[in-house]
Amino acid sequence: MTQPIKMTANQLLASDHQKPFKVYAARHLERIPQVQALPANMRFEMQVIANVLPFRVNDYVLENLIDWGNIPDDPMFRLLFPQREMLAEDDFSLIADLIKRQAPAEQLAQAVETVRTKLNPHPAGQMELNVPIFHRERVQGLQHKYRETVLFFPSQGQVCHSYCTFCFRWPQFVGDKDLRFASKESDELLRYLKHHTQVSDILFTGGDPMVMKTANFEPYLRGLLKPGLEHVQTVRIGTKSLSFWPQRFVTDPDADDLLRLLESLVKAGKHVAIMAHYNHWRELDTPMAHEAIRRLRSTGAIIRSQGPLLNHINADAEVWAKMWREQVRLGIVPYYMFVERDTGAQHYFEVPLAKAWEIYRTAMRRVSGLARTARGPSMSASPGKIEIQGVTKIDGEKVFVLRFIQGRNPNWVQKPFFAKYDEQATWLNHLKPAFGAKQFFYEAEYADMIAHRQEILNELEGEC
């Protein structure tokens, strides 16, 4: 891998380092210089997968994050470029055959849609139970899954600087409006927040809100300073930009405006948390990334890190330990290790829960207490965020020890419960209650929640 030249902050800001943002989508795959050097069969396989799953990279990640001398095994390459194994063999063959035969576009599109529907595009019911009903209307672009926290999807932030191959929000990026979850206006968000005084945290997510120009993001953030919204104390912004385009905070034309905006929120008494997505320590390893982190922290914002455990990319305790140590050194607070969601190319990335816990535990043993703020491994499942706390034996039965970190009902939080040990299980729906129980303690109540919401939706549809 070509190592970037070490540069000072002033050098980074110099005009010869202010490269324009240049992005490559699926239709540009063959134009990427580094890809042109790859074998023809590999390029074709990537093109097949890119017809089904989203693909997008930019020059920064191509030049700084991927070791092109270690293809296809380089973890960042697998994070960014589609691999044949990401689709089931039958599905891959179907799409590949249509492309080879130059089938009509409509026939190819229909086959692609069929394959996508097999990939569980809406994990955790994100298009259903998570969409709040306010004044007997569905509030699009807004999720209120947990009592204190609202998620908001600004429509201008529904892309990313580059796409991760594992992304559980991949349906946002494939051009199907029926799969997209976004809002165009801030007014409805602010109105909803004003009427829900139990909400203390707003999380802007996407896509990536940081793809928005500061002038477009500002109304959402400034709106939170209006009277009647004092209860909203924490502003979270989920982003991968510190990895995929740190120039957003350093050399972009409106980078300084963005930093001033965040600083004004901090000075107004809001806690600003940048929820940074990291998957590998290499994403932290460039001068531009270091400068972006430094500048963000200078605003008073706190950077917290999170990311999923991924086979072929970071399913190694030392990768996590090194990443967490480096984050602490740079002033970032390790926050979550997630279990890869049950969507998209899950079969390619998934790690059994037992192995995930061992990786987490081993990594924790290799870091200081300051890095042990990372919780996990955690599943963001429909009922809530469920953490695997360990494996043990109780009355001779081997079990997983679980707990809710967040729950649809706050009373579920921090309540331990137990599942039969299953070496192959990779998600909550693979687990069965321990000790002969018929169901987990929360299941009946959660089923009632779903049924009640469906009744309301049926009433609304009847009124239309």
C-alpha cells in the first residue's frame, strides 16, 4: 500500500491538496484506474454485484485506504468493492447470464428486483413499526424507536461519500423510492419534537447527513435552538465522512462554516455528538483524517465511534484493539461494536454470536479502561439493542447471557435474560429461550405493540 506523505495542517490546507470530490458509481466501475489493472473476470463479477447492491467510491478512498497490492484480500477493498460471494450463487448466475446475453433492460431490472427482495431490505421493521404516527399521520423520514431518541433522515443526506458493501441501509441507495426512508422538510421534525418532551436526543442519519452542504444542513440544526425545544439536549450526527471524505471538515469550501455551526450549538448548551462509523484502524491512519478529527474536536463536539463486526474485514480481536487504542489516542470515545444486521449480503459478513463475543472479550483484554467504553457485541433488532454479555453454565445448561441496552419498552433495559447456547446462531431470531421457557420475557408485550400499531394503520387507511 502506498503510504501518504506526512503533512502539516498548513500543507493540508494548501491549494494543491484541495482536490475536488470525484466519485465513481456502478456505471463508472470500468473507468477507475486501479480497477482497470484487475483481471477481466473479477471486473465482470463486480459489475454483476453492482447491479444489485449499491456501489460508490471516491478518489480519497481509492488513493489512501486500499492496498492495491493485496487484492482481493485487502479488508478495505472488501469494504468498498462488491465481491462475487456477496450474492447466492443462483442469484449471481441469474444476473450474470442476463448481462452476458445483453437482455432487455426491463428484464434485467425485474430480475434484480427479485434478487433484492430476498435480501431482507427492511431489517428491524424500519419501514413499519419505527415510523411514528403523529396527529394520526405517518411522519415520513422520522423514526422514534426509543423513548428518549428520535432518528431523522434529511432527504438531502440520503447518499454517502462512498458506500460500504455491508450497509444495512443499502435500499436507500438503489434508486427504488418505495425502499427509501427520508424527509424533505425540517418543520415537521421540529413540530414533532416540540410535542414530545420526553425526547432528549435527536440523531441525524441517512445515508450520511455530512454530504449536505452546510447551508442545507443549517436550518435543521439552528431550528433546534428555537423556544420550546430546550428538552432536546443532545444533537447526534451519524457519519462515515471522517473515514471516506475527511476533507469535509478540512478543505471543503464550506468546512469552516460547518465547524462554526457545530460550535454555535455547543455554545448554546447543546451536547453535539459525532457518531463516527469506523470499521478498520486504517481509516484513522491518514494526515487528512487526523486533521479532520482535530478540527471537529476544537468545536467542542464529542466524537464517538461505532461499527459492525464483519467477516472478511475486521473479525479479528487485534484489529479492534488497535482501532480502539488509536481512537482513544486521537480523542475519540469507543461506543459500540455491533453484530452485522440480517440484511443484504449478511451471509458474507456474518459472524456467529459466540465468536463475536470471544472477539469482543479478547479485544477488551488488550486495551486500557479508556477504550472499554465500547459496548457489544450488540444486535440492533426489532425489540431493541440486545447485547451478548457472555457465555456461561447455569444448572448445567450452557447459555448466552443477554441484556437490553435499549428497548421498545424502557423497563426492559438492563434486565438480564438467557438463551440456549447455539454455536451457529448469528442473529436474535436464531436464539431460543433457556431453561425450558416458551418465549423470552419481552416477546408477548412486543407482539401487542405490533398489533396495536397495525390497528392504527388500518384505521388510517380506511379514512383515506
